[in-house]
Amino acid sequence: MTKKFRFMVRLLAVVLAVVMLSSAVYLAVEADHDCSGDDCAICRQISICENLLKSLGLAGAAAAISAAFTYTVCRAILPCAEMNGTLTLVALKVKLSN
């Protein structure tokens, strides 16, 4: 990976963490507000923050499960392929002298 790509990945992770943290803080701060009724802007914002946290949590869980599955499958398949290629006399450092 290039340095620019790594930087962008880290930046995206930081931005995602800030968004999730700010949503959680907003929910904690505004939990005991005085509701003005059905058209309460704070209640609407709290609902949006809850939906954001649920969707990001679900997306994170799906990404983690797919990464774990991919890693497990690759670890199961690749050792067999590596074993077939490494069992040569040169790889085993067998001295071939008369």
C-alpha cells in the first residue's frame, strides 16, 4: 500500500470515529430535554443519530465478518498450495553429490 492510501484509510477511520462519538455524545446530552410535542426538532435529531449509529454498527459488523471469513478461507487454502510448491530438493537444501 502506498503512503497516500494508508493516510486516506486512517483519515477515513478517524472521521468515522468522530461521527460516531459525536452522535453518542449528542444522544447523552439531549436525552433529558423538554419535548415540545410531535414536531420536536431535538427528538427528530435524536432519532437520526440513533439510526446512524445502528447503520454504522451493522455495516462495521458486516465488514468485520466478511474480513474474518475471507482471512479464514485464505488461510485454509493457501497453506496447501504453499506446501506443494516448497517440497523440492533445492527448497529442502538436499546436497546432490556423487
